[in-house]
Amino acid sequence: MPVKIRLQRHGRKGYAFYHIVIADSRAPRDGRFIERIGSYNPNTNPATVDLKFDRALYWLQVGAQPTDTTRNILSDEGVLLKKHLLGGVKKGAFDLAEAEKRFEAWKAAKDSSVSKTKEQIQAEKQAAQKARLKEEAEKNKVKAEELAKKKAEAAAAAAEAAAEAAAAEAPAETEAPAEEATETSEEAK
């Protein structure tokens, strides 16, 4: 029975996540499987992988063939390196302690690079958020200035209209006594 380590699709349309399973190669993609050894979520940044390391190593050692994507996932998690190192121990190239030392050194370097990547992504998010807030503050300032300008224009127009109305009433009052004066002067004649 040819055994494969492959992905089983789950999730909704456009937002897939995958179970990493051991399955007979003749079984359907999302069908029957022998064992579930982990999950892979490509929607996060960086992608989240939850893997039963020992079980994945066991299945590789007994001959299960990973698909291309699962090979990349197992390589990123260090399962293939561990298999390689254990092969070196089996051949007598070095002892188990040396293999563990090499694997731990690789794992530490990998963890530091992943944490650096996560910190960089977080810093970029914070910088983008600060830039958005600054841009929004500038837009609000421009809008406030335009609103103040409109209010000032409206107040000036209202004051001008009031001045014109007052000016229109004042000459009418000044004209009326003048007419009365001309009427009185005409009567006096």
C-alpha cells in the first residue's frame, strides 16, 4: 500500500486551511486517511503549522512519501533534517549527541529568523497604522480649516447683510425728516 503524507483541504471558499494527514495514495484528497499528524494554515502571516513532529518523523522513516507542499512544510519544520541526521547516525558518520546538537543549532537559528520576521511584520503594521492616523489627522485639519473658512464667510455675509439692512433703514429715516422739512417749508410759503 503506497502511503502519502499530504494535505486535506478544509475551511470555506477563499479561506482554506489544511490538515496534514497520512493516507493511502489511492484515497480521495479529502477522503479516508490513516492518521492526522498536524495542520497548516496559510492565511496567517507567516503561515501557521501545527505538527506532531515524532509521528511525521516515524512515517518518513517507514517510507511514506510527502507531496511537494508537505515536503516543504516538513523541511521548514525540520523533520527532513532530523531524518537526514538520524541516517548519518545509522551509518556511523557521527553519534546521536552530535546529531541532536546540530539539530538544536538549526532549530535555534530557525526560531530566531521566524521571530525576527514576526517582529518586522508587527513593526510594519504599526508604522502603517501611524501613517494612516497622521494622514487622517491632516485631512481632519484641512476639513476643519475649510469649515472655519465657510463659517467665517457666512458670518461676514450675515454681518454685511445686517449692515446693509441697517444702512437701508437709516437713510429711510433720514429722508423722512427731510421730506417733512420740505413739506413744512412749502406750507410756510
